[in-house]
Amino acid sequence: MVKRFSRRVSASDMRNSLGYHVRRWLWALLLVGAVVGRLEAQTYSLAPPPYQTVLNNNGDKVSNACVWTYQAGTTTPIATYNDAAGTTNTNPIRTDSAGRMTVYLTPGTAYKFVYEQPCTPPAHGVVLRTADNVSGTPLASSAGDTAGVVGEAVTAGQVVYLSDGSGGRIAGLWYKADSAQAYSSMAPPIGMAIEALGSGATGTIRLYGIVGGLTALASGSTYYVGSSGALTLTAPAFRRIVGVAQSPTTLLLSANPSNTETPWTTVPYSAANFTAVGGTWTVDAGDVNTYGYVLTGKTMTVAFHVSTTSVAGPATQLVVTIPGGFRSAGTAVTAAASFGNTTQSGTSYALLQANGSTISCGLNTSFSTAFAAGTNDTTLSFVVTFPIL
């Protein structure tokens, strides 16, 4: 005889049992979520074809086909490569017996490919197809490259800047950076040309990362923009850091490095920097006590003080050249001080006109009052801050 045992299940027992199973399910779900999350984090990319195959119009492989490569949109030959190390292909590239060829491109550079039947260079064969504006795939690396159009011929390793139109250049083109002007060294984006390019050509500009193929660098030293695309170890007045030498042949190019302020720059004496309107104003080298400037970004501050200068005739304006070849971006007016025979001539003003290259000083803003004539007794002082082009 089988005895049956039973007991009444309390509400507390049911809650405990339910809680136990719920906790098991929650842990299971969390574990599955963690595994799924790991699986989803791993992604893969499609492998590109390791070689190209040239086919004719019937779909047949073309043995010994000729593939000519040019700069995009032109008939200017441009090199391609057989491997990642930069072994140069012939131009034209010749396919093997199965119509295959291997082609590496410079990232960011646009090419034109002309596919032809077998030829005997320099003669061409029958054109099968033309493919223009073919660009190399950017590499996933620590280097930042961009495709840029140069406004003048550059060589590999030269420092270049992206023009905003200043200095008569064409906005949007890359030119050789030069420390002689702030607009071509301090303010704009800069980089280095990775290859030699003719004027108007499109090529690779490296904005940051390692640049190789250089010579005679001092390892560990900081380099600045120099003259006409060159590097210099000496910080110029319009200083712009380019990078630090990693070895005698490689430079670690910083990401768009810049110095936003120049040190105080004294303007060399030149009589041509001082003129008058309605008369003459003679400023000798010994008359100049202060004539210099500081640049902060695209803002210039000029400090000026001359004494014992000579004024003749009814001069209504004493005119000072804006230093550094800059031009003012807008109109600015500031108070100035002028003296004749050690007597203050009254409130004076320094005025700049938009797109102007000079600072005009007058006894009033309408320039209707003439300065007193005198020999070696006229003093003029002002400090003015204004935006530059």
C-alpha cells in the first residue's frame, strides 16, 4: 500500500519559489546580453580585390594589356605602385598572361586610368575604357591626409598652407608657407606635401602624423615654418610650429599647430613709411622712438612714437604705413597725441580705412586742420588695435 503525503503550500513558499526562478531567469538574460554584446562589438570589413583583371568588350581577359595612369582630368602621367612599400609600376602598367595587375595608389590622390589593348610604348593601343577621378582609399593610420589642389609647384616635404585669398592668392588652393607673412604662416591651416606637384595639380597634403623622406633634421628639435615652404630651427617673427623631428629623416607633424600671438616686432627704419598729405613730413632714423607691432590671431596692435620730426606746408595728415605688408580689415579710429614746438596741438586722431595699408593721423577726423610747420619739433604718438585681412 502506497501512502500519499501532501502538504499545503503556503503563500510564502510560493513567493520564495517564484523569486528564485525569476532571479535565475534574470541572471540568464544578463549573461546572454553580455555574450551578444561581445559578439555585436566585433565587426569585419570586406576584403578588396588583391588585383585587377582587364577584360575586353567581349568579357575576355586581355593578356599584356596597357593601362596608362594620369592625374585626374589631365594627360599628365602619375605614378602607381606594385606594393605598399612603394615599388613603382611601369606606366603603362602591363597585365600578365591572365590579364591581371596589382595597383596601389596614393591615398587622397585622384587618378585617370586608360585601359588599352596590347601596345608598344610609347605608342598607344586601342582604348577599351577610360575611368577618371579614381581615388586611393585612405589608410586607417595615425596620419591625417587630405587631397588638395596646389596653386604653385611644390616638392615633397615642403610646408604648405591653405589660402583664404590673402596676398593675392586664390582662396581654397594650397601654397608654400612662408614666415615672411602672417597670412601664409600663422593663421591658416598648414600641412606638408607628400609628393611633388605641378601648379594646379591635386595631391596629398599631410595635416598630421609622420612625414618621412626628409634630410638633415636634428632629432628631438622643434621646427617652424621658414622661407618658401622650408623648415627652420630658428623661430621667426611670424612663428608657426610645424612639428618635432623624430629622426634625421622623419618629422612628427602636429595636428594643425599654431601660435596665435607673435612676439613684439620692431619695424626697421625706412623713410618711405612716413608721408604727409598736403605737405611734407620728414622722419629721420633718430626720430623714431617706437614703431612696432604685435599680432594676436588676425588682430594687430601698432605702437608708434616719433619726435623731433619736421613738417612743411599745410599738411593735414601725417601718414604711417601699416607694418608687415598687412591691410586693415575695417575702419578704426583712436586718439593720438601730437606736439609742435613742444606745445600739444590739441586732440589728434589715428584713422584706418577698410582694406587700407596706412594709418592716417589728423588734428580732427575730417582732416581739415593743418599741422603747424616746424623743423625738428613735431612729435606724434598713438597705439591702435585693429583687425587685419
